[in-house]
Amino acid sequence: MSDILSRIEDNVLIITLNRADKLNSFVRPMAFALQEALDEANYNPEIRAVYLTGEGRAFCAGQDLAEAISKEGPELENIVKEHYNPIIEKLRNLKKPVVCGVNGVAAGAGANIALACDVVFALNKASFIQAFSKIGLIPDSGGTFTLPRLIGFQRASALMMLGDKISADEAQQIGMIYKSVEGLDEALNTAKKLAKMPTKGLWLTKKALNESMTNTLTDQLNLEEKLQTEAGKSFDYNEGVNAFLDKRKPIFKGE
């Protein structure tokens, strides 16, 4: 059985991490399979949003440590370089919105993969933990970049060094995730809603947010000018304006 399950529903690519017996911890084939699914999402015009979740009682426990210490397995350097770095790059550069439905514990790289998504829901029984310090490692998968920008330097530093477990409710309160929920239907429905919206405009918004992480204000204003001009040339912009003037519901094509 595949470690990654994927199917298209209502223009949403639903990706499910599928090593439930191992808390969906990553091994090399699984990491490559997720990368392939994200590539498919980027280039398949039928797909206009992605929904990422996990099977069983965990979202993802991070790296399968049995593989990491195996003499036959990849070196730690290659695990970071070839498994997780590409996953984070692909999530952030995917030209479609990515909704994450965290169905259980998200630990280590699993937590940081979730936080790299555009809109994150979590079951209220789920939790997040930066587990790296417990085994003498540093947070990877973009964690040291993303988490301080979500919740501030002090909180991020403490969570990464102490390895405290954060409930979904607390994660929402401190701005780590979008919403803590009783069921993940809302998360999937949000992905389906986004799939009907102006896909190109959403991508340009995502691009602007990505670059805002390191731009100066002047750089960002110039970027907004450039991206707004590009958005204004899209089919969906014209459709949105005409629908507003005609007092009808717009039908976006994602173009």
C-alpha cells in the first residue's frame, strides 16, 4: 500500500499521509512520493487547490528514526537536503492554495510541514511539538524560519528548546494555526471553496506573502505594484469585475 494516497475531488487534490502504523513518520520513498504529488498539483490544470492530511491518529511524527540511524538508510544530511527541504520549497512555491487538516499529533518535521501550508486547521485533540531538542537536533523543514514569524521570537525559541507540546486550541490562540476545530470537514470544504476562487490571484497573493518575509517596505510596495498589474490582466479579474457590475455570481476559471 502506498505511503501517500492522492485523489482529485471537486478540483482539489486530496493528499493523505498513509503510514498510520508508524504515526505517518517519513521514510525516503514517502518523502519522494509527497514531492511527486505536489509537482502534480502544480502542473495539472484540473487541480486548483490541495488538501493535505494524515491517516489514523497522527498527522505526522516527523522522520522515522529507525531509517535515520540505519546503516543502510540515507545520511542525515541527505534526509534534510533531499527529503524535507524540497517538500517545504514545493509547498511554498505551489501555485495553488494548500489547506492542511491536522488530524492528530504533528511533531518535528511533521509540525513544520503543516505550518508551511497556506491555511492550517487542526482537530482540537491534535497537538504540535518541536521534538528536535529531545534527540539533540535542531528544527528543520523551515521551522526556524516559519515559526518565529508566526508566533514571535521568544515563543518560538522556548518551544524549540523546551520541546513543549502545544494543543490545537493554544496553537490557534497564539497565531500558529488558522483554526482549531471539532471535525475536519470545514478544512476540506475550505479547500473546495478555494478551488472555485481566482487561482492566479491566490498564487500572486501567496507569492507576495512569501517575499514579504525578507523584503523591505519599499521592496514590498514595488512587488505589490508588479503583481497587481499582473493580476489585473487575468481572466478572473475581468470576470470578477463584470460579475460585480452585473450583480451575479462570478464563475472563475483560475486563469
